[in-house]
Amino acid sequence: MGSRPSEAYDVIVMGLGAMGSAAAYHLASRGARVLGLDAQTPPHPFGSSHGKTRIYREAYYEAPEYVPLVRRAMALWRELEEASGRTLLTVTGGLCFGAPDTELVSGTLASARAHGVPHEYLDAAEVNRRFPAYRLRDGQMAVYEPGAGLMDPEACVVAHLDLARAHGAHLRCAEPVRRWAADGDGGRVETEQGTYHAGRLVVTAGPWAGSLLSGLGVPLEVWRIVHAHFQPDDEERFGLGRCPWAMWEVPEGFYAAFTALPGHGVKFGRHDVGEPTTPETIRREIDPGEVAALRERLNDYLPGAGGEVMQTLTCMYTMTPDRHWVIDRHPEYPQVVFACGFSGHGFKAASVVGEVLADLALDGRTAHNIALFSHARFARGVAAAG
């Protein structure tokens, strides 16, 4: 243990990636004395919040309950853009396609209709006519959401952290949390540099959440996910204004292709399977066979998009069994709140998750509907199975 003296704060945030950076900002902007801790120096390439792009969408196939949250997230992202002077989100439009009875297409359509999300329901011929980069098959259908777009994840994290500091937050990077404990009505956090005390603790550790929340029994599995950026044969055809991003669910799997951005090509990855891993053991090297498989699948529906490889990257998805998030207060220690298990689709909502965590930490409740994300659903499942 280092010689740094014990310090007291209103809230300590453990993990400063997508969710933690947002939580630190919202807490500090409300006047709380905030300490943020991270094992790395965000933004960094070792977790789940790096790279150039993340998808933003409102028509949510996973469950209609997400729509009000991501709408609020959009408003908060636009406020953050104004406050930070950074461009964080670019509207590109988005396509979700496959057979009409797939979870992706039917769920997206149901969610859009339930919440009045602007959209069009298009057959394959219409998609191919309007967006010449695509070659959908007869019988496939697509939900087109014109207001969908792409986010810059690293810029989002930096904007939240910069504004958290501007509001007085103390952010300590390259200082891993060794352990935390509830301490009376508050809690303490130990690192190699010292011990810190606060009235509230927030755990937003991404793929490291399993170890920091091990006593909760939340069943988390970390997946290694591979993406590749390909040089398309025609940047204009695959670029902004002509080629929306797309997700597709087909017999070969669930994939996502991103609108080509200058200097970054077409980003592409598979999202329904991943290699189980841990933050300590993840395989960062990408095999040529993995890239070849991605190129083949990309050219199936965007012929000419999968040219030379410009860049490859790995990231980690922290998965729950039902693929829904976990945002809650600790059942034994109400002064501890946590968010984890975002299952590869959480970044777009980071701004509102930060707001929810600030609500829970400071007020003990939130006006947002987060019933879907209760950790108790897993305990119920164990009891039912028994």
C-alpha cells in the first residue's frame, strides 16, 4: 500500500469507460465531490469503448423498453456536444434486415411502431434501388431508420471526462482498484496508491465487473469480438449520404457493417458469437482466417466493400444470459450502485446510464424506467430452476 493519505469524497466511481465517464460527469455537474478511478488512462484500447464508431439507433429490437432511454441519451449527447465543442454523433441512417420473422427485423419493427420512431419498412428491391451499395435477397425485408447514426466512442469518453474535471471531479488514471467494501453508511476503496472513503460507490468496470461484483452472483461472460476495417472499391458508394449502416440477421449469423468514414473504410464485425475470454487473457492477435470470413460475409450483401484490410481491432462484450443490461443498487449495501453486462449494445445509452447512476447514487431512485435491468432477475431464475 502506498503512502497516500486517506481522502473522503461524496462518490467514488470505479471504472471510467463509457458508463463511468458519464456517471462521473453527471455526479460532478450536480455538485458532488467525485473521485474517479481507472486501471488504464481512458480512452484506451483494452476494454469496450475504443475505436472510431458505435451505432446509434432508437428502434430497438431487443425490447421496446429501451426506446425512451436511448431517446433521452440522444438529447444528452447533443447537450454534451454543445458543452464540449466536439462532434460526437453523425446521422447516417440505419438498416436492420433479414427474413421478416427474424428477431432483428420483427423486433425492430415492433419497437418502432410502439414508440413512433420514424421508419420505413422496405422490401429487398427497394433497399437495393435506394442504396446501391446493398444487395439484399428476394424475400428479405428491412426496417430503415433515417435518424440512426454513428457515434465516436473515444470522443464521447473524453468529453465526459473533460467536463467532469471542469466540474471539480478528481480523476485518477492508471490506478487499479484492488478492493472495495461497504463501511457504515458509506464505503472505502483501496488501490496501491491509497485508501479512499465516500458516502456512495459506483461500479462501472465493464469487462472487469465480474471480479469487482463477484459477491452479487451476476452471471457475466466476457466475449472477444473482432472487427475489421476494409477499403471499399468506391468510397462514395459506401460513404456518408449514400450508404446507411446495417445490421443483418441471416442463417450465417448476425453482422453489422458501418458506413465508410474518410480514412477508416467500412468497419464490419459479427456480433452473435464470441470467444470466451477475460480482460487478462484476451487474444489480441487476429488470424487471417478471421479476416477472410468477415470479408466473405461483408461482400455477400455489400459487394465491393471488402477490399484490402485497413485496420483490425478486438474489443470485449460483457454478456448477460438474456442480453439485457444490469443497472441497480446493491441488495445489501444501498450506498453501492452498479452498471454492467451491456452485452455489446450499451454504448449509445452511456449518457443516460450516467444520469441514472447519478440519480441512484445521490437520490436512491430514478425517474427512468430501469425495471428490465434489475439484477434480481438472475436470482429469480436460479430460484425457479431449483
